[in-house]
Amino acid sequence: MTAAQNTAFQAGSGFTPATLLTGIASVVLVLAFVWVIWVSLGTFRAWQNGQVVLFDVVWSALRASIVLMVLGFYLR
């Protein structure tokens, strides 16, 4: 953004574009953390009921964590 655009954005919204970007990235990462917890707990419950083996629990948690790491890398 140019300096004029940055000033106009700040005057209209009350905060800087960098603050908005940080807020959006924070919300996305919190939602991703909730998703990883949801996947892990769902697979753990399936393992408790005997529907999946322990390997599936570890594998799904690992895949979800990898997605979280890649998302964190791009949002930093």
C-alpha cells in the first residue's frame, strides 16, 4: 500500500493494516488448533471404542499437525 492508502485505511478503520492482518492470522490459527484437537479427540474416541488401531490415531494426529505447521509457516 502507498502511504496515502495506508493513512486512509487507518483513518477509516481506526487501526493499521498490519494489525488487521495479525488479527486475521490469529483467528485462522486458533481455528486450525481447534480443528487439530477435534480430529485428534475424534480418532482417540474411535480407538477407545475399538473401531481403529493405535497406528490410525497417531497417523491422523500427525497429519493434522503437519497441516497446522504448514499453515503456521504461511501465516507468520
